[in-house]
Amino acid sequence: MAMVDAPPPETETSAPQVQPTRRWLWPGGLSARLLVLTALFVAGAALFVFPATLAAYEEQWLLDRIRAAELASTIAEADPARRVTAPVRQQLLEQAGVVSVAIQTDGMRRLILAAPRDLRTPYMVDMRNQNPLAWMMAPFQTLFGGQGRMVRVIAEPRFRSGEFVEIVTPDAPLRAALLGYLGRLMLVTLFVALLAGLAVYLALNAFLVRPMQKITLAMERFRADPADPAARVKPSRRRDEIGRAEVELERMQVDLVAALSSRARLAQLGEAVAKINHDLRNMLTSAQIASDRLAAIGDPKVAQALPRLERALDRAITLATDVLAYGKSAEAAPDVRPTPLRPALDAAAEDAGLSESGVRLETEIGEAEAMVADPDQLHRILVNLLRNAREAIQDKGEDRAGCVQATLTRRDDLSVLRLSDDGPGLPDRAMANLFQPFSGSARRGGTGLGLAISRELAQAHGGDLTLVSSSATGSVFDLTLPGVVDTPAPKPRRPRRKKTEA
């Protein structure tokens, strides 16, 4: 089957060049394909019927010759003297379409009519006990066995008594009759195939193709302009798959329009928040500098209130940093390497506000244990998890003590870091949207960005961050990252706390 190159679509000067696509010379529309395929299937089904049909036609043709020859033999034996002249014998044989007629009675075979001897050896067809395979292959033997042959046919008599009647006849008339019948049969089959294909085409076009074209057109128009009211599909009252597809497409269009509208509002809000956060961080930096100057005064009352002020400033700066980080279009690809886990946990615990006098970190992870991760992104994940654990434990009191336990396990080609705290657990409202930004915060005034950012960073590594359990005795999180480090890795540089920009 030949192939042609479809012309490349027209593109603007700024658009990338589109490579020409190659397609087969085959109907592109669904309707045309249904018509062609139905006609082909009907014609293919007819091919399985042809052998039996031709075999039945040949059998009937031979039976007609045998009955005619049998009647001619009765006429020849009607003469009391049993003498038939040569012209009469030739006329009887020509009318019967045979060259000889014989009959066997009581074990004796008698030649009743015979033409001059023909030296061609006939092939035999015994119609008394043919097996199905030989019966179906007989027409093809006649058609493709060669020309100028003779056929010897044996069958049971009908018009006279005897064991069998036998004729010899040339197969050229049979071959010509088979060819004519085959041609008529092929024309009838072709007509029926086209008629059936047209009927199926019209039915499927009305009940399937046109509704699908309607759905496809609505999808194309919706993709071009989601705000176009004409692009909305109107569901019919059909209860089949087409009706369900129309209903689901309408729901999807409604949801997408709402999502696009929300996305546009969020984009505008994000720009405004980014500007506000930039100015807010500058203000917080100035306030942090002022708090450092207050610490140098040495006033006992100032020294007593200063830690609370510093914690509030740290939380505000962290919140502004998280909002800006989440507003980025994409995180940088992780630069994975074997990262010692114990130093990373200690550095993250210090930045998250864990201490021996308050919420402390407990772990039996050795100095040589490591995870395959980006050191900076792993630090961000651990800081978010440890800070959330500390805030959950201190939720009922700023000086409440508690602990966060860290354990490392290996599972196949995965490293699983489990962080368990003894806090009050997560409320139901937080667990419903735990990893959703701006929705999963468990604290009043929180944004819920910490876990959302941490999970995105873990998934960027090919792993995941999951909540294992949460109850009144505490919460358990699993950080799963691919890769297992068997040999000790060099101790990395301790992550330094980034200074806020002025």
C-alpha cells in the first residue's frame, strides 16, 4: 500500500517548524472506515461460503446429467430387440450430455449407451459416499485440474432398479458452468456487501458517528476558546455510552472553566502577594536588626520579652520565605548525592527550634548513615517536618517539653526516614487536605505551605512524603527516597541559614 507525505501545517514565523506527518492512503473519517470495513467483512464472510456453494452447484449439475442419462438408457432399452441405431444413440447421448451410460444390476455391469471409444482416462466422482472435504474440494479440482478431461460419475439410480448408474462426461461444460456460476455469485456477494455496508454506515452514522462528531467539535472549540458558550456540549437524553460521555464532558468543561477562572485569580493574587512579601521581608529585616540592638541594652525586662519577639520575627520571615518559594514557577532539579543523615537532622533540628530544654530530637541513626538526596532540599524538608512537630507539641503551651524520634529503614531500593512526635495529633480538618497548599494547616493562622512544599520536593526526587498515622499520642510521617548508600559518605558542609535580603 502506497504512502504519501501530508503537507506541513501552516505556522507563524515565531512558531517552531512542524515536521510533515506521514499517513496511509486510508479513509480518514470514521464513517468512511465503517463503510469500507463492513463491505470487506461481508465479502470475507462470503469467501467461506463459496466452497460449499460451488460444491452444491457441481453436485446438482452432475445429478442432472445422471438423471438425464438414466432416462436415455430407459428409452434405449425400450426396443424389444434392444437394437439402437447409431444416429439415435448419438442423439440420446447428446441430449443427456454424456458419452456413455452403464448400469450395474445383481453384480453385473452393462454398458447401455456408448459413443466411440475415447482414449482419455477419466477421473472418478462417487456421489454415493463422498466425505465433506472431498465434496468441497471437487469444484476446485474441476476449475484448476486442466482442460479437456473426462469425468466418471457414479450414483444411485432413481428411475430404474440397479445397484448404481454410471456415466462418463467431459468436464469442460461443467467447468464453464462453474465459472459462470462463480461470476454471478461474486457479483451477488459484492452487491450484498455494498448494500450491507451502506445499511451499517447509515445506522452507525446516525447513532454513533454524528454524536461523536458533535462531541469532538465541542472539544475542539472548547480547547480554542474555553469562554465560548457555543463550545459547551449539550447532553442528550441517551442512556448509553454516548450519553454518558456527553454528561461527563459537560461536567469536565464546567470544572475546567472554574479551575481556569480560579487559576487566573490566583495568578493575580500571587503577583500581589509576591510584591507584599518582598516589602514585608524588608520590614521584618529592619525589625530583626532593631531587636538585636535591644538585646545589647541589657535591660532585664527587655531580655525577658526579647526571645518571644525573636521567635515571632523568625516565624514571620519563614512564612514570607515559604510563600515566595511556593510561588515560584518550578523548583530546581534536585542535585542528588549521598548525604549523611545525622548531621542533616541536627542542622534541621537547630533551624526548626528544637532544643534539649524543650522539644528535643532523639535518634539512633549512626554518623555513617546517608540518604541519596539534594542536601539543600533535604534540609528544607526536614526543617518543615521538625518545625511542624515542635509547634504541634507546644500547641498547648510554649514551654511544653516533648520529643521527635527519627529512625531510618531500608526497603528494597528505598530509604525510609520515619519521624514520630508525641504531640496531640492532627485535627480532622487538617487531615482532609493535609498536603494541599493554603488548606492543610493544623495551626490557626498557618498557611499549610510547609507540607505541600516538602511533598513536592520529595516527589521531585522520585520518592514521597506520607502521613502514616495520627492520633492523640502523636503523628508519624514517612519520607521515602530512592537509593541506598552502603558505604560511609564524606561529611557535608553544614547548611547555613540564609540571610534575608535587604
